[in-house]
Amino acid sequence: GVTARSTLLKSLVQFEDTCADDYYKSSNKNNNDNNIDDVNRRNQGEWSACDINTRTFTFIRSSQALTQVLRAAQDKRACVMYTLADPQLREQAAIWCTEHNIPHVDLI
């Protein structure tokens, strides 16, 4: 998850109308990638306004935890990128996202 997040942020730098470059520099100051609520941090002025927000969930190892994350993604109308090691959880994520019209990318 952390490597995928880093890759995403680095790839967003190519788009001029995002603040991914500033975000990436700021996010390196705090290496806590577990369940970061980036929207709250941005609203508190830690990062400048941005049209891209990321949230990393590490160590998703149960169907319940995965479903909770996917429901949150659906509520926020998010795109989901995942690197789930468990093939059954990967399949569950793909099916759930497809059934709920959530854009998703399996990076494995």
C-alpha cells in the first residue's frame, strides 16, 4: 500500500493542476501512513488546497476490513488502487468495486 501510494503521488506530479508535488514533499515529513485522514490535515492548513487526496490503508487482511474501506471509498466517490496479497481479497475487491461502480485498479 505504501509503495502504491508513493507511485501514485509521483505520477500525479506530471499534471500541472494538482498539488501532488507539494503534497508529496509535505507527506514525507510525517511517515505515518496508517489511516491518514488527509482531508482533515489539509483543512487544518498543513497542506495547501488540492484536488487530489489520498488515503492509505495498510494490512487489510479480512473481508470485513476490506468491505469497510470499500464502503468509505464509495461514500467519497473515490478511485481505489490496491495491492492485496491475498487472492481472495483481491477478487472480492474487484467484484465489490465493479458491482458498486467504483473505479479500481489492482496493482498486483
